[in-house]
Amino acid sequence: MSRIAHKVFYEGLVQGVGFRYTVKLIARGYEVAGWVRNLPDGRVELEVHGEQDEVLSFIDGIEKGELGSFIANCEKHEITPSGEARGFQIIF
């Protein structure tokens, strides 16, 4: 399997609705590591690392699950995976 990483920016009604907390809960169902945080411009930023199938399924789960109705737009970028990423957290 190959490790990949993605940085995703979500736009829409993604702050003040439990978005980050729900993303963290969703992450428990996947073998992924990373973090999620609010940005000052109203977007939410996600960075996720793991095996390709897990990362892509996790991102798909966010967009097609209950959070999908809050997302107006998402911008995805593949980034260089870090071998040191462990766990999933909310950054404040």
C-alpha cells in the first residue's frame, strides 16, 4: 500500500456547527492521522495522512455524510506524507 497525504479546505457553513468535532469523530473509523482547524477567513482546514484507500474514504465520508450539507466548496491538494503523523486532533 502507498501512503499519501491531503490538505483540504472546506468552505460554507463550516464554523460554529460542530464541524471539527464531527470530523474528529469520523476519523475514528479510519486508520488516518492528522488534524483539523478553523481558519480566520471562515474556512476549515484539514490535513490527513495514511494509506491511500483510508485517506480517500475518510475524505469521502466527510463530504457524503452529515457534514456534506454544510460544505459549499472544498479544495483538495495532495501533499508529501509525513511518516511521523500519529492520531487525529483538533487544533485551536
